[in-house]
Amino acid sequence: NYWQQRADYKIEVLLDEKKRRITGEEQIKYSNRSPTALRYIWVQLDQNRFDKQSKSVMSRTSRPGKDGGDALSYSRLRGLQASADRDYGFEIGAVEDANGNALPYTLVDTMMRIDLPSPLNSGNSTVFTIHWAHNIIDEAALGGRGGYEHFADSDTYLYFLAQWHPRVAAF
């Protein structure tokens, strides 16, 4: 009785090196191989963990210093300043069905629920498109699995991106 959902992606993405930002449009063909009809599909928005309103950012706390008093390290201050200076997280431009009709969606921290116009029965597929963008994080300031690193001596940037596009969540 084993089954596994399938998602096929066609992604067009643009890296704006000056703004340290990527903009994308992706078409996802989602095949329901489960025995259950689906009324919605969950999509991971991992970059939203860096959004100012995310649970991750809102639950950060400082650690006491060696003497037990309040203290903030330079790296913690750097991260707080990076978060204050720039907006992070996905900016969703539109979510559309295969005919370009808007699909309703709900954002819940690092997840997005896309409501389908009719149940997606077992064995059927649906196609939808997500238009999105996000600023790339300064990995040294904010941490994470990807971002950019700036080399001041040559004024160049190295980009190493992970979890950079919306992706269907595991069923």
C-alpha cells in the first residue's frame, strides 16, 4: 500500500546581483498518488523563517553574559541589525491555476496552503504557477543554509542558495 506524491517543477529565476535578490516564477505539476482526494496543497516557504514576523525571528532571545548579566554578542547584534535593515522572506506575487485564474492561498509562517477549486482525486494531476521573489540573506549575519558572502578586498559576492524556491511539502 505504498504511494508517493509527485511534483514536477519548471522554474524561471532571475538573480539581481546588485540588489542581492532573486525573482522567480514556477509552474508545478502536482500528481496525487495518495488514496485521498485533496482539497488543498501545502507548499514550503523556507525563506520565510527570516521574515521579521516569523516565529523564528519573534522567538529569538539573548543569552546571558558570562557574569549572568544581560549581554549581546557582536554577531547577535549584527544579525539583529541585518534583520532591521532589510526585509526577508518570500513575497508572493500571485498563485494561479493552469488557465491564469487566481487560486486562494493562506500563508502560515513558513508554509502556504493553496486551496484547489475542486478536490484533486486520487490518480489525477493539477498544474499551478507561483510568482515570487525574496532578498538573499547575508549568511554570516543571519545564519542558515544559504545566502551570500561578501569579499571586501575584491568587492565580489559568492552566492550559495538552499531552499530558495517554493516547494511542495511532503504529504
